[in-house]
Amino acid sequence: MGDVNPDGIREPKGGLGESTRALRAGLPEPVQFQPPFPGPVFTSHYHLAGDPTGPYTYGRDENPTWSLLERATAELESPADPGAQALVFGSGMAAVSAVLFSQLRAGDAVVLPSDGYQALPLVRDQLTAYGIEVRTAPTGGCGDAQRALLDGARLLWLETPSNPGLDVCDIRALAEAAHAQGVRVAVDNTLATPLGQRPLDLGADFSVAAATKGLTGHGDLLLGYVTSRDAALLEPVRRWRKIVGAIPGPMEAWLAHRSLATLELRHARQCANALALAEALSARAEVSGLRYPGLPGDPSYAIAVRQMRRFGSVVSFTLDSRARAERFLAALRLVDEATSFGGVRSTAERRGRWGGDAVAEGFIRFSVGAEDPQDLVRDVLRALEVSSA
Ligand SMILES: *Cc1c(COP(=O)(O)O)cnc(C)c1O
């Protein structure tokens, strides 16, 4: 997608800086006396006389507020290629499920991460019930275990960095190996956001994400999206959205688009804070298993510096017991105990309380917000001190 310069000529946005692109992503072309950023369009149907052709027919199929957000999302995921398209969904899982269930048929095989988002095991059971073979392997070790399962598969699903373990796999190498065997590749880009990593540039067929998290960043909505440069691949995903009705409300879509204006500001601060926190934690004897892909020495660092532009806002680490972790969380003053991640206010949780993830009882997933770094680090170090007793 492009901007309109004063001569009315469309210019690709790929050459602009990230903040400028985020500010302008998906803005409509200027119309005299109309708002630069239109409000949400609330409607279930449109005036539609005669033969029912688009662009706007029925509210489950299309909505102008989605259209602008979809253009913005495609621009962010694929600034260099104006051919990319996006579809928005009512949640991240709606987007994830739309790709899996629209691309796979009974008898197909799919490779899923064994250490991915906690709803994937539920999806796995449903895929299996529909006669789809599900193979799973961990993300770490460059994705070698995932590569070993590609033979005869239809789709490879990657989640990198993985949530909550923060392992990273080599998207480009895995996409090449998959494509050589006729396997399509989808990447869950939730944790990195399109400012952190661009899976389509690295060879993925789909980049999928929960905009619920860092993309919108205020913890006030759920939303998902699917992007691809291949319109034909996206058609069954669109059809799935229509038949399942997994659509966002116009208000959520509008709020999400509004949030994009500050994406670069939020993301830059949150990633810098995450590194500052990881560095502070790395000096602490009571912290083990510290993970942050941007920390030199992290097992993910070597691949992360090659394929990521920024390393995200999630830090994970382990304290020596469940009780210690609970005391630590209770002692934090600037950090809410809550699930989810990517928001402007820091949150943290003991991940083991959910069951499902293969993590230690004292494992903490820490979502780093946009606080002043010295305040955040001081609060965390103080909570570590007072929880030691
Ligand atoms: C949260 C999350 C999802 C699901 O998003 P929802 O909006 O909660 O449905 C999918 N993948 C990852 C990696 C996530 O963190």
C-alpha cells in the first residue's frame, strides 16, 4: 500500500522509518472536510440495490473499519511488498484457527510446536478429531526437530519466539526446507510484532498474530489477523471467517487501528525496558533459567539477531519455588499480577498456575511495559529482596 504525495502519485511506504509508517499505516486518502482518521462504522448491512456485488454487502463479510485496519496491518507486516493482504478476526485464536482449519483437510498432516501458545493443545485435539495428523516438536535448537517432521506434511506452524519459553527457530531456513517439500509455512508473530520480525520477508506464506497483545498494547481488546502475499492462499481463510463468523466488532477494529499510531513508541520503550530488566536479573543469584532473546549469551540470541529487528517485551525466569514466586509477585508495586503480555503497563504471572505449559513451579513470565526503566528495575529488585525471606 502507498501514500499519496502532493502529485497524487502512490509511493511505497517501505522507505519510511518505522514510527512514520506506524503513524500513517492504513490511513485513507484525504477527502476534503472528512476526518483524517474516520470513526468506526457500525452497521450490519449496507445500501445494496440490484445485484449484490461488493465492496460492502453484509456486515459479516466486510466493514470499512476493518478494511483500513487490514491495510495498516498488511503495510506493517510487509512494507516492501504492496501485494500483501490482511484479514482481521475477533481474536488471535480466531485467526490461528482460521488458517489451520481452512488449509487442512482430513488425511493431511500438520507440524505444530510442542512449546507454543497454551491453546494449541486444544486445537490439536480438534484437528485430530477431524482426521488431521498432528506432529509436534519443540522450537529450540534452530527448529531442527520441526524440520525432521516435514515429510508428507501440508503445513508447518511456527511460533517464534515461543510463548512462554522464548525459544527461537530459524524461519528462513525452515521455510526453505518446507517449500522444497511442498509444505506451506505459517508463523505466529504475536510476541515479536511486525516491528520485531517480518515472517513474510523471511519466506513464510502466512504471518498470523494476536493483535490482543503488543500490537495494540493497551490490554483493552481482543483481535487477531492473518497476512499473506498470496491472495489465492488467503481466499479460503476469508471464506472460513465468513462461515464461522469469527469477526471483530467495528469498535475493537477502530481502537486497534488507533493504537497503531503509538506502536513504535511503545515498542521501542518496552523492548529497551525488557533488555534493562533482563540485564538486571542476570546479576541475581536467586534467578535461574533467565531468558530474553536480545540478551547476549541467551540460547536464542544467535538466530534472534539475524532474523529479528527487536527482541520483544517478554522476559522469563525461574525462582526456586512456587511460594517464592508468589511472594515475589505479591511484593511488586508497579507490576500487576495478570496474564497476557505486550501491554504498556507491566504484568507478570506464575505461568504454572494454568497447567499445560511444561514450566517449573517458580517460572515467571514477565511482560515489560513502558514505565521509566529505573522505576521498573528498582521495583523488581526490591520485590526480589523482600520475597527472599
Ligand atoms: C495470546 C496468544 C494467542 C491467542 O490470542 P487471543 O487474542 O487470546 O485469542 C495466540 N498466539 C500467541 C503466541 C499468543 O500469545
